Amino acid sequence: MTNNDTLAPRHLQAELEAALAASRIVNIVGPRQAGKTTFVRDIFASERSGARFVTLDDQVLLKAIESDPESQIRALMADIGDNPLIIDEAQRSKTMALAIKKIVDEDRRKGQFILTGSSNVFTSLEIADSLAGRMRTIKLWPMSIAETLRRKPSHILDWGIAKSPNLADLGTPDKLTRSDYINFILRGGFPEIRELETRDRGRQYRDYVDSVVDRDVADILRVRKTDALRQLIEQLAARTACETNTTTLSRLIATDRKTVDEYMDVLFRLSMIVKLRAWTSSESKRDIKQPKYHFADTGIAAALREITPDSFGIDANPTALGAMLETFIHGELQKSLPYQQHDFRLYHWRNERQKEIDILAESATRLVGIEIKAASTVNDESLKALKDFAKTGPGKSKQFTGIVLYLGEHKLTFGDGIFALPVSILWSKN
């Protein structure tokens, strides 16, 4: 757990500095209260005192920008020299994007603007396309466990695609109990909320959802039935890590499919949920192409489902922890992607014979398959899906490494590129 008086540094700082050196506009998006404002303020308060920070939560400033965006923005830039103009809650303006585009088209300097917001202000495809090469968008997710523990980002996926992955090259995993992992899952990654005790944390996360529905969604889409949107969010929390289609969801909340599709798109853009697409191979006729949906933060999902540590007790459903653990690990891997040396995309895989792999990370033609087990031991059944995929399935023609992430404490190798690793390897001591 972090110290409330000193916020843990975010790994994205190096990415932001690199983006400022390469692009005229840096667009930082991510969920409300993930720490975007604090992240930017902390960096520029200490390193770039000449930068100017403004927020469109200021209704007077927002009205001025909406009335005459170009003149107002140029006025804000007048005395800051080569330092960036930082505009917080940028998505609240409907007119600013075109003005910024015009300014950076006339001035080729790098690092002129930093925009932060819960969604992308450049929603027009025409504007976004015209800014290719001028703008970089980076996403700040809720905090990873590595960040809360002040450790370096995980490079587990880079390790997985090495020619000969070696356990000795991995860090030392923490020795954690099942209860320790459950605590991480229930707390989530929002910097201020995660530190609260169970009851207050649950209330804060539920209030968070209300604020997203009542405010952030309204910046993107006029919602006539907010109750239906709240029901959709609750259904998605109950089905995190599951394959779910919008037809099923529309039936559950008694709303037409078109409306559900619109609501889902907004939730993606606000980074409340993540779609994990199905990976397909040359044997695609036998691959199931239904996506999975993950909640972006397990703390919110747990609060909406009123999950407590007792929900995973001896008398509880023995499979109850599985989906939440899978979503938690997906989130940790998602947060680590910018810090891998190689580019990865995350998928899941299942075929018509119900063989499946929870997460497939693909880089070029190389694959890392990750199975997730909410148990402290592994057995032949735990390894079966990965071995089948590698030997007789789509992985047989590719460089493939299989990893079982489990709740035990030992790093294990089973030969032929198949390993079992503690979940805590994702934030191991380097």
C-alpha cells in the first residue's frame, strides 16, 4: 500500500517526455480520477515552471474558448515561450479541436500542447487524420501494482518472446497469500479511492460510476435513459472476463441493440471497459470470434457487485475468484504494454471444441499464451490448453511461449516453452 502523503510516481512519465519531443500535441486520455491531472501537474511543477496549466472545469474559461477558441488559446500561449500549454478536461470543449489544429499547422514546434481528459477531444475522423504525425495520444490507466509498490514496469511479455526464455532472467516474485491477491483485486487502481477501507471504498466507487454517467458521458452523447446505462454497466461488471454480445445485453436491460451499441462505444471511449478481441489463425473457420469484455478496474467491478473478502471464503462459489483474477491480470498486462521493447496486442482464443486460452499476446509472428489459475498449485490440467495450442493447435507453426499465472510462489518450467509463474511476477523485484 502506498503512503497517502506521497503519491507513487507513474511509469508513463518517460512516455510523456518522449511524446513531447516528437509531437506538437500530446493527448493524455484515461478514466476519470485515474490521476491524469496530478500526473501532469507534478511533472511540470518541478521540471517546467514555464508551462501554463488551465482547466475547462473553469466555466468562465470554457465559455470564452467556446465563443472564440483560436483567439483565446493564442492568448493563453502568449507568454509561455517554448513551454507547453496544458489544458485539463479538454473534452468539455466542442470547438477547441479545430483551433488547435490550425495553430499547430502554422507552427511546427514540438510539445506545444498537452491535453488531458476522460475522452479524446479529437473525435472527428477528419481532424484526427489531418493531425497524423502532429499528435500522439497516450493513455493513463489506474495505477498498476508495480506503481503502487514503487517498482519498475513489468517486462514479462518481452521475456516471453525471447528465443529461449530463462527463469533466471525474471525478477524475484513476492510471496503472497490468496488473501493478499484478493486485497489487490478489491482495492483497484484509482490513487485516492484504493486507500480507503472496504465500506467507504465501495461507496466511492459507486459514486464514481454515477459521476461518469451524469457528467463524462454527457460530454460525448446525450443519454435519454441513464437508468439503462447504469444497468448496462452493472451487467458488464457481473460479466467481466466473459464473452458477451450486445444482443444478450440489450435483452437483459430491455433496451434496443442500437442504443446498447452506442452506450458500449461511450464506455470504451471513457476507458471503463476494454474489449479483448478474439485471435484468429489460419484455421479461422474453427476459431470462435466472439470478443471478451473486461472492466478496466477490478475495484469498480467489485464495488458494483458488492464483493468483499467474504465473497471468496470457504463457503463461497469456488469459481467466484476466477473471472475477477483474470480481469485483474489483463489490466496489469494492459498497463505494461507501453514499457515493453516490442509492440504487443492482447487477444483471447477459443475454438469450437471449447479449447481456450485466457490471454494471447501477439508481437509480429510471435505469441505468448497466458492461462490464469486461481489456485496455489498447478497440475497437468492447468497446462493442457497451452500444450495443445503449441503442439497440435495454431501455435505449432509459430514461436510460442505458454505461461500459467497462478497464486503459488515458485517459478516453474515444464519444458517446450511452457512455464508456471506466480501472479506477483508482474511486479517482481528487479
